[in-house]
Amino acid sequence: IFSLPKNKLQSGDLKGAIDECERILDLKENRKSKNEFPKLYYIEALAYQKMVESNIDDSRSKEKALVNFDAAISYYPNYTEAHLARASFLVRFKGNLIGAITDYDQLTSNALDTASEKPGYFVQKAKWKDALKNWTGALADYATAIALSPKADSIYFDRGEMLYRMQKSDEARKNFDTAIELNPQNSQAFYTRGLNDMGVNDNDKAGADFAEAEKLGISPAELETIDTLSNRFYFTALDSVKKHNFKSADISFDNALKIRSCNTFALLGKADIRFTIGEELINQNQSAKAKNSFLESIDYSKKAIKCNPNFSKAFYKEGLAQMRIDEDDSAINSFSEAIRSDNNNIQAFIERGNILLAQKKYNKAEADYTQALGLLQNSYDLAKRDNFKDKLKSIVNDQSKVNQLDGQALYCLNDYPTALAALSHALDYNGNNTEALYYRGQVYYAQFEFQKSIRDFDQAIKIMPHYKYYFANGWSNFKSKNYSDAINNFGNAIILDTLNTLKNKYYLRGLCYFKNKSIKEALSDFDIYNKSETSKTDTAFFADYGMVQLFAGKDAEAFKNFNQTIALSAANSKALFGLACYYAKTRNFDKVLDLVQKAFSKNELSKDDIRPEEDLFLADFNKVKTNRTKYDELKKTVH
């Protein structure tokens, strides 16, 4: 009797199943004995239910399904499958939890206490009562289910989860504890116990439970919830960082890490704090403490990288800290890893380029700057498209800086035309980029365009007076024979160079004084430079020192310095000519021509180099016709 409608139901012929049930029930011999066919009503109800599942708005099928479930149960009150199906239908399609609970009341009454399914009936009733906020009834049903199946960890978990939502934290934890004792693999119990611990601000326990839950396996949504809880502390920490309240920020970062030990952003936040502290300590001249702070920053960056081996920002921060403690090779590796994990990490290209530039690996540095410039242009185009004005301003500043660095590398490669183009681009982006002005001035200087170099150095000085700009300007003015301007620039360089970075600044100013015929001032500057360690091996200096002393009437000292120069460099033209002047001045004419010949033989001296000395010290020597004839012949080699 039941095979045909059942087969039609299972094959998806729902109308056929309904028609067959109705045909059998409508048979003359069955009209008065329908109570003998509750299963037909059940099959028909299931067929209507499937129609509802295909079309949730099919109200007729909903009513027909319930009528048939009711008929099946009315003819057979202990029909378990019908009670289960009707309860499920009432919940899914009618939202009638009370009706479903009534069905399960019948099921729990019918089932023996030893029946394996009976605890589950009470658990389901408890969940529906929970949904109806009938928590007393739900707790009673959970208690009955536990009494029937005291070793079922899932029941303790379900009851604990409800108690957690009821904010009964202590009772909830006891249930989770029992569930975990019964089944240490219950990841949901660990996860929800962690949420419960968060509710009572026990972040340490919560974090331990979340870690165990993650190890056992939880859903992506649950892992996202843990991240969200952890990040609440992370964002609180960021607010503290903005206020420079690093102590509070650290506490918040620590809480974020208690919740999720691999919160990579929190780890990077702690690295950032220590890096910033290190920078501040450097400014306070506390280098030892600064180094310790940078080492801590590196350690936190490494922890973040361990959690996420492709965390480009952590590699970048690690590299910056390594730079600060002069671990440049390690920093290059870190920046390379930052680029590997994110080929659009502009700052990693820039900083790696900076180290390579400092290491005089100019080709590699220039390649990194070129890559950074391409990425900056892409960023600019996107920001312009989206009208991000603040971002555009930042990008333009970076474009100026990187063009300047690129130009610097090209200058060091002696590629002056390309360097000029890059440095001019830098100034197009930011006309106040003093370093771009400085290096463009250096390029002009290298090409002997001294007036252009002076113009750029002057502009840089107007924007930011810096000793190296004055120093470079002094050189350009010296080469242009603007000795007074050169003296002023070297003087400012001397005042501003408080750390004595420019070792030969007094020598160069003294040379300008000498060229300007200010012998007293020249001698004073040379005397100062003579006391420095740098001067001890400076052959050019001793030759000039001797000449100034000769002009100052300190002939013995001059003789000593000329000979010291020759001891360091036997063929030094200027020292040899200086000795010739010394002997001419002291009227030892027989030694003059031999020294002049040696001085002029290398064609290193210019007429400007020898004119003042020639006029003053060789005048008497050249009064002798034979001396003058021979001297003039030798002088033809002077350019």
C-alpha cells in the first residue's frame, strides 16, 4: 500500500505522491478505516512540505502539510517520525515554537529513560524555550537531559552557552569546564568559555581559551570575532599613541595580544613605540639606551613576522631599526623581504636605496629609486583619480625627495646630464628641496659651471642655512675667484659646523684669505688647521702653509713646511716652487733654477698660482739677465 506513494515522494514526484495517497484513502473499502493509514497522511504531509521548501510563499501547501501531519498524529498519537517532522515544520515555516515544544513533550513522554534519543529531545526543548526566553523551563530541560546522559559534553556546552548569554558568568564557566573535562577536543567549549571570560575582563584566560580553540579548529567567522575583540584594544592603543601616551598604549597592545597572541598589528604597534622611543633617545644623546630600544623594536617585528611571514610592514620596520644600530646588511635583507612580500612597498625601495647609496653602491641605489618613482607615479594617478588631496600632497613631497636621491646617486656615478634632469624634477615637485638644490649645485660645480652652482647654493642657504651648503658655496666662489664671498661662506660654515664635520674648513678659508692678500688672517687660519690631526698628512696644506709663512716673513717655518711637503710627496710642484722662492728670497740664487725646473716639469702650476710669489720673491733673481732668460724658458710649460 505504502510503496508506490513513498517511491514517488523519494523520486521527487510530489504531486504524484499526493494523488496516490488521496487515491488509496478514497478507495471505497478504505473510506471508513482511514485511521489504519496514518503513514499515508505522513507521506502526503512530507510531499506538501517539499513543495513549501521550493516555494516559501505557498500558503496552501503549508496548510495542507499541517492538516496531514495533524491527521497522522491524531490517528496514531505515538507516531514519533510525525511528531519530529511536525515540530520541525512548525519552527521552520510557522515560527511556532510552542507547538514544537508540545510535540517534543509527547516525544519525551513516550520515550523510555534508557532510549538514546531521549536526552536530545530535552535539549531541543531547552533550546526552543531559550528562544522564547523561558529560561527557567530551559534550565529544567537541560537538567533532565544531563541526568539522563551525564557524560554528554555537548549538553553541558549548550547549557553553558545559554548561561553565558544570560550573563551568568560563573555558572556558565562551570558548565564549560565540565564540557571540556568530558571532551578536551570540544573547540566550541573553549571558544565560548573565552567569550565568557572576556565578559568578566579576564583577558589572560580568554586568550588561552581562544588559542586552544583555534588550535582545535574553529570557523573563519569565529576567528574573525576573536580578531575583532583583540582589535578593540589595538585601536584603543592607537589613540594613546597619537597622544604620545606610550605606557597606556603598551597596556592596550598587551591586552590585544592576550586575546590573540598573533595579532600582528599589535606586535607591530609595540615595535613602532620602541622605534619612536629610540629616535627620541638619539636626539637626547642617549645612544646606549636608544640601541636597546631599537633591539626591542626588532624583536617585536620578528614576532609579527613569525605570525605572518608575508607581513611587509613588519619587515620594513625591522629594517629601519636595524639601520639605526648600523646593521646595514641586515637592514638590506629586511627591506628586500618587505619588497618580496609586497612589491608595492615604496618606502622599502627608498630605504634600501638609501643604504646602498651610503655604501657607494650607486647603480643598485639608483635602480631602487627608479622603482620607487614608478610606484609613486602610480599612487599619484590613483589619488588624483579619487581626488584625495591630502594624499596627493604627501606623494608629491615623496616624489621630490626620491628624485633628489636619484639625482644624488647619478651625480656619484658621474652621469651629470641625467642627474641634472632628476634634480630639476625634484625641484619641480618642491622648490624648497634644499638637498636637491645642493646636489644640483654640485653637478654644476663638477661641470665647471660655477655661477650656476653658486646660484643653487645661495638658494639652498636662503631656505635653510646649513654648514655644508655654505661650505660648497665657498668652494664654488673660490673657483670663481670670488675670494671675499668665499671667505664669508667658509666663515659661516665654521660657525655652523659645531661637530667639526668639515675637517679642512680653516685651511680653505685661510687659502681664500691668502688669495685675497690678507696674509695675517690666512696665517691665523692655517695655524688653527695645523693643530688638527687631519693636517698631518695633508701635503697640499704644508705647501700652502709654507708659502703664507714666506709672505709673513717666517722664512724658517716656511722652509720647514716646504721640506715636510716634499718628504710626503717628493714631486709636489707647489712645494718645489715654494723652496725656489725661499732660496731666491734668501739670495741663494744657485739653487733656484733647479727647483723651478722640477716644479714646472709636471705642468701642474698655472700662471695665477705663481704670479704673486714670482713678483715678490723672484724679482731680484730675475734682475740677472741669464737667470731671467732661463726662467722664462722654463715658464713656457706653465699653463
